[in-house]
Amino acid sequence: MNLNEIIRNRRATPPKFLAKKEVDKELILNLLENANWAPTHKNTEPWRFIVFQGESKQKLAQSIFALLEEKHTQGEEVNMQKAIRFRDNLIHVPVAMAIVLQRDAAERIPEWEEIAAVSMAVQNMWLSATDSGLGAFWATPPFLPHIQPLLNLKPGQKLLGFFFVGHVAMDYPSPGRGPVFEKIQWK
Ligand SMILES: Cc1cc2nc3c(=O)[nH]c(=O)nc-3n(C[C@H](O)[C@H](O)[C@H](O)COP(=O)(O)O)c2cc1C
């Protein structure tokens, strides 16, 4: 595929459309290497990833679910249907990476720019996944703030979601896009 094809063929592949088959470490490392080449204001390189597979991923799924159940029992607003779906997705997907934002100690850059840089790193991974025949999905469930303490994040770090990766079991149709000319003003 050339670059135009990779960009236009990239899909958000929902977890159940990913095969329950291991992904070679080389492939995962290549995604992460490309993530590391994203642009970044003042070279802060604010992207961090925690890669969960196998046993650690199963444990994470169970501990997240137990915590959400506890919060729910204590009367906090947690959508338990979403919690169940998230646990099952984590169990199903071969690779789940926590997407983490790392602010620099002096916070020289506004947070939105750092989030933009992390998002570009994620897009690099997503396009690389497409190029390698892998599917990927960025999951941002509403209870991310509850999950964050379970990840032992360092000071200045914030959880921006999970990136699921796996071989594509079934193609997921594109929702398509509205025409680009409606989003452009030529002056
Ligand atoms: C920052 C971000 C967060 C997202 N979070 C979710 C999510 O939590 N659940 C979901 O179904 N899709 C999520 N998506 C994926 C979008 O739903 C998907 O990209 C969109 O439907 C367009 O489909 P496509 O990427 O296959 O073209 C997210 C995408 C981005 C960029």
C-alpha cells in the first residue's frame, strides 16, 4: 500500500473484530518505534505506553472490573454494562497498551499540545498497524479516571485510554467521511 492507501484504509477495528491470536513482539516494537517519531513541541516526547499481554492483561482486566464494581456498590456513577464490555474486550484482545501522557516537569507546553503530540504518536502506530495487516482501536471508556490509580503512574502522567492491537479477524466497515471541501475555506 502507498501512503494514501494506508491512511484511507486505516480503521478503528472493534475488539471483537480482532483475532484471538498473539502478535509478534517485533511487530509491536515497530509500532512503538514509529510512535516515538511523532512531532513534539520543545522535544518533550510526552508519549508513554504500558504494554499488557497474556497474564498481565488478564490481571488488569480483573482488577479494573473489581474496582469498578466496588465504586458502583459504593454509589458512584459507573455504567456496569460498559464495565463488563471493557473487561471482556481486555480479555479478548491480544495486546492492550495504556496510552499515557507525560507532562514535562516545568509544564512548559500547554496540555493540549502535549495531548496533540501523543495523539500523533498513536496515529503513527495506527497507520503502521494498517501497513502490517494489524487492526487497532483507541478505547476511551468514561471510567478512565477510576482506572488511572491502578496503573501506578508517575508524577505528571495521565491516562488517555487504551490502544488495542491484534490481527484483523473480520474487516469492519468504514463509517466514511463527509466531503473534505465542507471543511476547508480557501482564501
Ligand atoms: C481519541 C479517540 C478516542 C476514541 N475512543 C473510542 C471509544 O472509546 N469507543 C469507540 O467505539 N471508538 C473510539 N474511537 C474510534 C472512533 O470511533 C473511530 O475512529 C471513528 O468511528 C471513525 O472510524 P474509523 O477510524 O474506522 O474511520 C476513538 C477515536 C479517537 C481518535
